[in-house]
Amino acid sequence: MLLAYRCALASPRVTATAIEANEFPRLAEEMEVWAVPRIAVNGVPQWDGSVPERTFLQRVLSPGYE
Amino acid sequence: MPILRPDEEARVRELFAALERPVELLVALGPEPTPLPGAHDLDFGSETVRIAEGLAELSANVSCRVEQEPAGFPRFPAISIQPEAQDVGVRYDGLPWGYELGSLVGGVLEAGKDEPTLRPESREALATLDRDLAIDVFVTPT
């Protein structure tokens, strides 16, 4: 979670939201949340699990991740 | 009931003492989803306020404000973590309980730093971003 927050704090183009999956089950289902952390970028589910900063940046900045 | 054990509270106080700028926790309240099974009579909004106010008591650099249905919040309850009372898009949607209290504390610590803590190459990569990115991280309290 903190990597996403750091990105939002570093760029005005980025927002980062932690979403408590149990509390918003409909959205969690839409985002196919079966494991956490589950990362979605621009409303599209992407990957599960924590990754190193370099990988995180590569993934969220990749044109395929949106 | 306190939100932190005494040892946890002491540790968070210590961490918050290192804040380099004020951080405001804007708690957004509004209509909530159907209560979760097993949640009994838990009022998620009131609990979220209690947690934000509890954290604000641990440092003069942390404050808490509560608003009803502010614009731009798709879900309630939610907390906007705001460095110097500026909305920079750092949020926690839901009640930050259990493990997730750590995410909120971590968000406050990050927001309280004058400079982002990403590596220089990461900051350079973000500086080239030519589109908006909304990163959602789904979490659970356990």
C-alpha cells in the first residue's frame, strides 16, 4: 500500500486508494479480489501481491496497465 | 476502548514525532453499504472517526476533520490523508481496523515527509507520466 501512496505523493497525476475489500464486496467482486493486496489500475484489475518498487513502477507505468 | 495498545501507542507517538509537516485526516461520512455479516451493530463511520481522532491525539502535527458526503468520494466511510490539508489523492476507503490501521499510520508518515521517499529513478519515471493513474489497492484487515 505504501508504494502506491508514495507514487501519489510524488506525482499529481497519480491517486492511490486503499479499499477495504470486505466492506465493499460488490466492487471487490468486480475487481476479482480473491487474494490481497489486489492492485487495480484505472479501474482494471491487474495483479495480486506485494512487489519491489522497481517492478511496481514498471507495471503501473506500462501502457498495458490501464 | 483505546485504538492502540499502550506499547503500540508509544511507538506511533515516536513515529509521528518525526513528521516534517502537518497532516490532516479528512473523514468522509455518508451512506454505507449493507452491513457485513457478523458486523452486528458496528457503526463503521463512527469507528472510522474514532480511529482518526485517536491518531490525531498522538501528535500536534496530525489533525482530524469530519465531513458529511463531501464531493469526490465514491465510497463511505473514507479517509483522505492530506499533507498540509491538501488533497493529493491519498485515501483509505473503509474502516482501517486490524492490520490496516498500519496502512493508515504509514500513509500519515509518508504524507508527513517534505520529500517523497521513492527512489530517484522512480520519481523520474513518474515525472514523465502523461496520463492520470488511479491505483486501487484492495486490502483486508486480517
